[in-house]
Amino acid sequence: MKDFAVSESPAVQAQLDRLAALSLPQGRIGLEAIRTLLARLGDPHLRIAPAFHVAGTNGKGSTCAFLRAILEAQGYKVHAITSPHLVRYNERIRIAGELVGDDELASLLAEVLDAAHDLEVSFFETTIAASFLAFARHPADVCVIEVGLGGRFDATNVLPAPLVCGMATLGIDHERFLLAPEDGTPAEPLTRIAFEKAGIRRPHVPLVTQNYPHEVAAFLQSLAASEDVPLQSRDAEWKAQVTRDAIWFEDRHGSLTLPLPEMPGAHQADNAALAVAILRAQDVLKIDPHAFAEGIRAARWPARMQLLGDGPLTALVPGTPVWLDGGHNRDAGLALEAFLRERGQAPHLILGMIEGKDPAALLDPLHRLVESVTLVPVPGHDCHPPEAFAGWSLPTTTAPDVPTALRELEARNPRAVLIAGSLYLAGAVLGANGEMPT
């Protein structure tokens, strides 16, 4: 499986075609290739603005969205790296608050790919090198860097000393890459995940985390103490209580009463609280209470419990709310379960999951809360066969694509529709409905 990328710009598409031709390096792990590539480009990652570096299984993208929104509410210029993109590759690189333009993107990719001509670099390594190159050439006050996969060997993990490192929710995902214990590394799966994510840690740089099970928390405490990493864990160094009306936050600086996010889902308040804790773990950038509140309200993150607007797809089920979520692992399934229970409205589920993801991760928590399931393929990716979804007592059908699924559901007068299972599917849905992330 490869990341997909297409562009309406011929210049960008020419470089994306070169990206698509890169083979996924087999059996290679480590940061040597990205370090070599960056050295050829003049080590741009050493010349960027101070950075926040965020890892995690679920919630790291939303946490980065809250970080960026709060920093921008304070008036700072923010560069940001996120992944994957949903509709356009440009979404991965944000320069001073704006998505990178096509002309600059084409030039950046060409420069990086030319420099990497004899290196076995990946799609993601190329993207990160282009991002750092752009960030080094444009002034900004701060950078927000989202880890792509894992942390320890992620291409973003070349930053020598971020302002703060953050870890969002941990869960089991990308098992093929993260669950192969080595000598001296944890064998228990969730602790192993924590070890990989905490690979972004640096001595004397605060590592701010959510609360985790006891064995994981104890492991991180031991790891941090042995390496002079100032660990700041939820419910220890910082606390956050989410009520129906507000987020109550407390740390070494005192307490704050903050608004709930506009983004749907109770878990988003936890992501917002983590962003606040990350920002308050440093003393370089000043953040006023009003900026925390304004940023939490303003933050948006597409394809996470997103209610689709008017467009070609929603017109196929007029008057019916259509929700979109790219979640594909168990923690995402539990978040969707909580969201549906809160709404009290059983939707029809349109589900597309790529091969390698566990159908039970979503259907175990959701099967009693949805009216039916329509299975659709994820464009450009190998997917599970229909029989992989046969273990749940649900009316289940198949459709060749989301528009067909919606047309067939319209005849049943649905009260609500939920499209879920893959960020790649979510990107195709947003594009088809004319909702381009900006």
C-alpha cells in the first residue's frame, strides 16, 4: 500500500508521479536516510522556528490542530506538518497558516527528489524533507510537527531539541510496524507502543502525556528518570476535568476554566486539554488565557466526527445528516460509540476498511448502535472481503462506492448516515462532496 496523491497542477503532478514511483524501503529502519537527505539539502531542520513535536495513536492530529489554533489566536505565525492528507497533498505542509501553494510545492518536491536520486527514501521521508526545507525558508514564530508513524524511527524525529514533546492517546494500531520486540524493548503490546511513541523524547525537554494504564505509566516514568526527561503526565503534573459545560484545567501555573471544543466528540476535550498542557510546559512563547479559549473554540480537524455540508453526496440523501470519520482502530471505535450514544440516533453505517485493519475494532463497539452496514471499497487500496464482516448480527450489504450506497439508503428514509473506517475513504468523500480542507 502507498499513500495516494494527485493534483490538478501539472507541475505538482509531475513530482507526485516521481513520489509514487518510490519503492517502500524493505527491511530498513532508522533515520540514516532522512539525515543524509537533509544534509544534502543543507540541514534545513536545524534552521526552523522552535517546534512542538506530537506523537500518539489517536488524537495527535487533533491535538496539533488545537496547538495551531491556540498559537494563531495569540498572534503567532505557525508552520505545521500533518499526515496523511485527505484530498490534496498540499494539506501536509502548512506555511505560516496557509497550505503550501502549488508552484512552491512543485519546486520543493523537485529539489528534494533530485537530492535523493541515489537514496532509497520513502514517500514520507521525502515529504518531511520538503516540509523542513519550506519551513527554513519562511519566517515563523513556531512549528507544530505531527509524527507520522510510531516516533522512534519516524522521519520527523530528527529535531535536536523541540520546545516540548507530547504524547496523545495510545492504542494498538499499525501492528506490523510497532509490535516486533527487540532486545531491551518491552514485549507487552501497549508498553511497546508507548516505547515507540516516546522515542521522540529528548533530555531536558518536557514530555507531556495523557494518562495511561499503570504499567505503561510506570515504564514511562522509569524511562524519563533515567534520561533526564522532564515527564509531565496527566493526573500527576497536570490535571483536566471535562464537564458538560467546560474544561477545568490545572498545572504548575495555576488553574484555567476553558470552553468545550466546537469539534464533535467528547474525546476532543481531552485532546484540547493535552494541547493546553503542552503549551504551558514551556516558557518561551507566552499564551494568554483568552488565546487558549479562542483557539479551542476555533480549532477544526476534517474527517473527525465531521458533519458534511451541502454538496453532491449529501444531496443524494436530502434532509439526512451525514457524518464522516476516518477512524479505523479500537480507540476510534470507542470514540464513535460514545458519540452515537450521546446523540441517541442510530445511523446507517457506510464502512470501508483497508486490508490490515481489524473490522472488529469498529464493529464490536458499534454493531448495536447502527441500523445497518453497507460495505464499500476504499479507492486505490486493497480491502477486506465482505466475509470478514460476517461475524455481527447486522443487515449487511455491499456497494461499489459511496454514492451508490447513499442512493440505496435514500430509499429506506434514513435518519442519519455515518461514513467511517479509513482516512483514505474520508478523503475521497470530502473531495466528492466538494469540501476541500483549507
